[in-house]
Amino acid sequence: MERLGFVSASRFDRQERFAPLGAEGQARLARSRVLVVGCGALGGALAQSMVRSGVGTVRIVDRDIVEESNLPRQVLFEPQDIGQPKALVAARALGRVGGPARIEPHVRHLDGELLRELAADVDLVLDGTDNLATRYLVNDHAVERGRSWVYGGVVGSSGLVFPVVPPAGACLRCLFPDPPPPGALPTCDSAGVIQPAVAAIAALQAGVALRLLGSPRERRTQTKSRLIELDVWSLECHGIDVPRDPDCPCCARREFSFLDADTTGEALSLCGRRTVQVRPSRSTRARIDLVGLKARLATVAQDAALLDGLLRFRIEDITCSVFPDGRALFEGTDDPLRARALYDRWLGS
Ligand SMILES: [Zn+2]
């Protein structure tokens, strides 16, 4: 999408008056390129913040379509957008903001190859994704290439923010060496989520982003490896400095197993059955606690039952069968992208 409209000298006046940024910082923002991974609740808010702040190029990648249940949190979407690809709708909405940003939407499933392509020339990657497999992939890429990224995650009323600024500081795997098996953690689809939590976490990520992009390159590495946990319901906020793990498989041993392997799993349409099979990522393959998963899905799933060693349940028009090895069948769709997205939402890969 082309640059839109004339930008007057006064557009960014208030940002330039903010001393840590100033006119030089604003000029750096205008020369910057950002990749926003995922364009749901967090990603939409992040993309909007980057465009409004005057970042030069905002690249957005998302494989999902707009659903009615997105509207309470996903600020770029309106009822008439339901059923359309999120990345394209977001780019249209952001185009109406005007300003200097070049907005580039991509309706794709992000795997290692696509990440290398889309992130090749960016200064920063912002995490607006809903699944851990993609975050470990982004972390591998960022450490390998010395590129900064900002982790963000929200469930319920709380969330986490963690900037990764290689080669200085800790990376995601210094903090959480391995992702948990699918189904082990609550997701927004099992535990719910409220909009203020999304807004708060996106704001912290965007603040880190502006600071990184607006600072001279040599000062970016002074960003602390600090994990922030914030709860908008209890008003509790914690921060811990994360030390670098001298034996971290990623940033110390430089093993990029998520980037090298098929870490985002496979989604395969089963011919003639209107069914898609999804396999978990290779790096997270572990036995799934089906009893725990059934309990976590109790409020959203219908007809959930453990039968013959597998968990079967229905959500809306899709019937899902989950096997103990993490494999799942989605009946009612022949779209691998949709099944892959539902897998990440319901099982939290
Ligand atoms: Zn590390």
C-alpha cells in the first residue's frame, strides 16, 4: 500500500516536544521498519500505535479472519469486516489514519521461511501473536540476526511484556527454556480476556518500541532485560530483571532449533472429509493432559467427552478431536489456515 497523503510539519509536534525523542528521534521513527506478527487484539493495537506515531513502514502478517467475538478487543475491526482477512482490514483501517506510514499487509501463516523474508529489512519485530510456537520462532530469528523484538502476551486480566535486544541481554529462552506442551496453559479462548488488559500490554510494548526505534543505534542495547507482569483487575504490577543464562540453547549456544525445525506444526486437509489434521510443532511434542484440557475448555466447549483415549468437543460449527500426542482433527472445515489458528487458540501451542 502506498504512502498516504501529505504530512504537515505540525503532525508530530507533540512527540518532537517530548525530549527523549525530539526531532531527531522522530526522524529515526520515520526511517524505521517494523514487523507486527499477528493482527488480533495486541497486534492491531501495536500496528495502530506504530502508524500513528509515524513509523515509516509497518508490515503486518496474520492468517486469520475477523470474527464477531473479536470486536470487544480488536480495535481496527467493525461488524462489516466479519469474515474478511484481518491483515487486509487492518491495513484499510490504518490507511484512513493518514500520515507517512507505508502499510504492508500479508495474509499468510508465519513459518521460519516467511519470517526470514518479512523480517529481513526490519528494525524491530513486535509480538502480537496468540501462540508460543511463533514466539519461539521469532526469538530464534531475532537472536540469530541480532534483531530486537518485544514479547507480549495477555490472558484474562493480566499480561507479560519482555523486550529482547540481542546481542545484549537475555532472550526468551533464558527466561522460559522450552515451551510447555500444547494445552498446558490457559488461552484467551479457554480463560477469556478483557480489553483493558490488551490495551495495557500493547501500550507497554509500543512504548518500548518507540524508545528502541527513536534511540541512536548504539543506545538501543542499553534497554534492560526486564520482564513486566501487569494485572488491570487486581492492579498488581511486578518487574524482574532477567539475567542471561550462560548456557541458554539459543543466545549462548546459538542453536536455533525452532527456526531450523518445522516448529509451527503442520495442518493438512484430509481429502473429501471437510476435516483438517493439525500436528503440534516438533519442538513442543509431548503428551497432552487431556483431562486438564477438558476442564479448561469447560466454559466454551459443548459435548466435551473423553472417549477411547481422546478428547472430543464441539465449539460453534467445528468438532475437534485431540489425541494424547497433541495431534488434532478439526471436522467442519477444509481450510488448513483456519484449523491451525483454532489449534493455537484452543490448545495454545
Ligand atoms: Zn537466551
